[in-house]
Amino acid sequence: MTQQRHIGGRAKNGTDGSSAGPGWLDEQLSEVQDEAIRCLAPGRIDDLIEDWIPDARSATDLPPDAALARMTLALAMATTLALFTRSGSGQTAFDRLARQRRVAAPHLPVLDALRRTRFRVVRVEVPHGENAADVRDVASGEVLRIVDEGIMPETAGLRLAVWVVPDNGGGNRFTGPVVPLDDDAFAVVEGFIRPGRSGLVNPLRCAEAVYRHVVRNGPMHVPGFDGEVDALFADDDDLAILAGEWSRADGARDPEDVLFVRAQSDPDTVVGVMIAIVGARSAGRDRLAGAWEEIGRLQIETIDRRARISPSALTLEALDSFVARLMATGEIPSSVRQVFIEMRHVVARPGKDRPADGRADPDALIARIQALRVRTVERGCTEEEALAAAAKVAELLDRHGLSLSELDVRNQACESAIVETTRKRAGPLDDCIPSIAAFFDSRVWGETNERGMLRYVFFGLPADVAAACYLYELVERAFETEGALFKAGETYRAMPSTLRRTATHSFQHGLAHGIMEKLRILRESRETALRGGASGRDLVVLKAGVVDEEMAALGLRLRARTRSGGRRVLRDVYDHGHQTGLDFDYRPGLGRAG
């Protein structure tokens, strides 16, 4: 049995890892260790594993699943040992990381603690409630207070080989593998203990000798621990904890936990989950295997959903190729790929039941939006015409929405639409994107395409997404039209040539902010009118609920884009652009369009 104490990732119950209390280290250890791994010499970890396991890639002396468990355990131990081993210059990976000054200020206390971390062999003596105990260093006799999830009633009296991280509050933590020592393993340690010597003789060589012995002879089994399976999933301790929780509880899952799982749907983590399924099954842990399978299904479903939304997203076909490549190079056994294939077949592509003619009305509405597009965007339009067209489309959408039953709305599956740009850097036009999406009850996020150009993904109910894309094109064309009118005007011509570029930028910023403000006013007016009707309030809330539910199923964690505001702006020209964005009258011909 070993436990991997590589902690970090998900903060629960509002904790953010910034506190100086007992939990401050748990939240940030993983991030700093991941940064330090980048400071390791190439091949160092592989060299250790090859020394411990001759012909490590084949491991023909063990069944495939046992060989996988041994390899994963060796990887965890070798990574930890490499991080704390000093180079010829006397520096560890953490020392080199500190010298590079790449660690954010809030993480500096964690980095300092890791630089002072020591390898010890301890005996658990006095438990102090859950996850806390006094331990005695068997070499120095020193007594330490440990606060760590690895401390359980079953650990009382055990001898453990551990890396002890000092805590600012006087408590200590474990990091890396927590390795119980049987008599044979402890005999290895005794070779590094000298009478009258405080502490181990050459702790690093002791750690390497212990790890070599455990990898070659197998870890000590302690009833009540999930050590073998924990070792199989050393890359993300939070998922291992969650799998354990789910294996002990039936019923509906916490939505926050489901969202967390969906957010972990990257190739390496998915492969780790497949490995954990194999390990749990081979250990006869059926409930734990079932929990891991549930996690795997959520991840694969999430990947499939994302692939249908964005051309930049990972596809199941690409993931299958990744898994096949790992198997071909001997990094995973065929049993892991078989589990992936099984999970992929089990996960049905999500969809919503709808009557055969359920798309008729939305399709007709989208066709009317496209007709408006031909009459405005393709012939050019001013900002005034763009906003008038937006109001007309909003009226069509609201009239259509109020004609639907609650079931009709819920039976609509969300769709995405991609807007490609020719810009590599965000400008004033891009500031309008969130307002455009919000005006038509959609969500939006930005990506970069293969050529480095900005791309936007609008996501929502089909007609809303079509309308959002249409409005984007209107606003884009309005920027072109109004910009040309501004440059042809007296204000621009009177500008010194050295200020004309700044003037154009100022006008565009003002235009963007005016359009954003006008869209906000129009949206508030729409919502007021809708909520004044018999079912309007239900429609507003219902549509938002449908979109939020399907967004959550994508497991995306979006963050607001910020741009530096240091560029000079000419106030008078900015105000001109802003007023252009606010002052407009609906064109009667356009108001009757469609």
C-alpha cells in the first residue's frame, strides 16, 4: 500500500488556498510541484525507473495490470525523488524554480516550504482525531505533529517513509508517496541509521534504496486503504478522492462535482481514469471501479459535446489515436485501451426527443433572419440600420418564443455557430461581442484558430445563435461604414496626420461603447415588455435555464477577457463615436422587413 500525497486542484467549501491556516499548503502544493518538474534534467525520471525495473517497458514477469501498477508506482516515486535530489551545483528543482522567479507571489510560501522539505522515516504514535497525529522520527527521535489526509486510525503504529513539508503554523504535511514499511523494507532503512547520529545518514540515498526495494518487491498491504488504486492515479489526487466518495454514496451527484469532472476532460486525465478503472477491477473493488467508470463516462460525453461545438476541441477520434499510441509504445497495456473503447461505446451521443416537425418553426424563423441578412449586411449598413435590424430580429424571436410551450422550449437542443475573424489582436469591435451574445440570450467565448486569428463561438438555442451571428455581422459592417464616414468627415480631415490613427481608434472605442450601451437599453426594454405578459417571465427564465444546463455539460471554465487600457484616446472624438452608437431612428422600411 502507498498513498500519493500530491495535493491540489479543487478547493471546496469556499477555500481558495490563500489562508495561512492548516489548509493553506494543501491547495497549492500541486501547482508548485508541477512547475518544478519543468526544471528537471531531461531523462532523470526515466533513468531512475530503468535502474529500479530492468526492462521496465516490457515487465514480462508480471500480468499486464500488475505491471501497470508497478510502473505507475515507480513513476510517482521517481518523480518525487528527482524533485528533491540536489544537482552537482547543490540545487534541487525547487531551488532552480525559485531562482527563475516564475512562481506567483501567493505561492512563494509553498515554494519555500518545499525547499525545506525532508525525507524521514517515522512511526505513527498518537492519533489526534481525523487526519492528525503525532509521529516520531525513528532516526532522530524527534516528535512531529502531522496534519494530513493520509493519517487514519489504521496508520497507528505503522512505520512510514515520507517527505515532510513544514507548515508555517507549526503543523506538517506529507507530499509524494506515503510508503508503509514492513520488516524487510525497514531493514533497508536500518542501514542508514547510526547510533548517536541525529537523523538518517544520507536521506536521499535512503529514499532511493527504499523506493527501489518497494518497486521490486511490492508495497506493504494495509487493510482499509485504497493504496494500490491511489497509486494508479497519482496525477490528480482530487479525482481519486471524488471517486472514493462516489463509491461510498448512491443517488444524485453534487452538480459542482459533476462540473469538476467535466472540466478535467483532457487526454492525460482521461487516460489516468481508464488506468484507475483497470486497477480497481483487478483489485476486486467493484464499487470503486463503478465510480471511476461513472467519471470516465462523464469525461467522454463532455469531449464529444465539445467536439460538436468548436472546431478547436479535442475529438474522440483524436483521443482514440492518443490512447492507441500510448499502447503501441508500451506506456499502457492493451487492457487500458479496451476500457476506453468500452466507455466510448457506452456513452450515447446526447440528444433531445422532439416531434418530427419540431424543427419546422425554428427553421422558418432562421430563414427569416437569413433574409434580413441579405437585405442589410450584404448591401452594407450603418450603425443606425444595424441596431434597427437587431430590434426587428429581437421582435421576431420574442414573438416566436411566446408561441412555444414550456416543453417546446426544453426540447430544443442548443447549437453553436462559429464566427471567424481576420484579427490576431482584440480591438474595439471585439468589446461588443459579450453584449451581442447577451442581447440574444446566448453565451460566447473566444478561441484562436490554426492561423492565430481570433474566433468566436456563439452557443444557445438555434434561432438565438443565428440571430447573434447576424447581429455580429451587422455590427462589423457598421464599424466599416461608420469608420469610412468618420474618415470622410470634417473632424478627421482637420486632424494633424500624426493624430489620425489615434483619432480613428478613439472613434471606434466610442462607437463600441455606444453600441454596447444601446444593446443593454434595448435588452432591458425587451425584458420589461416580456415580463409584463402572462408567460413572458417564464420564457426569460426558461431559456436561460436550458442554455445554462447545456453549458454546464460542456465543462468549460470561461474567464472574462481583459485588455490593457493604456492607449491614448482623444476625448472629443471618442464622444463623437459614442453618440453615433446611441443616436439612431428605426428605418420604416427595415422595420417592416421579413
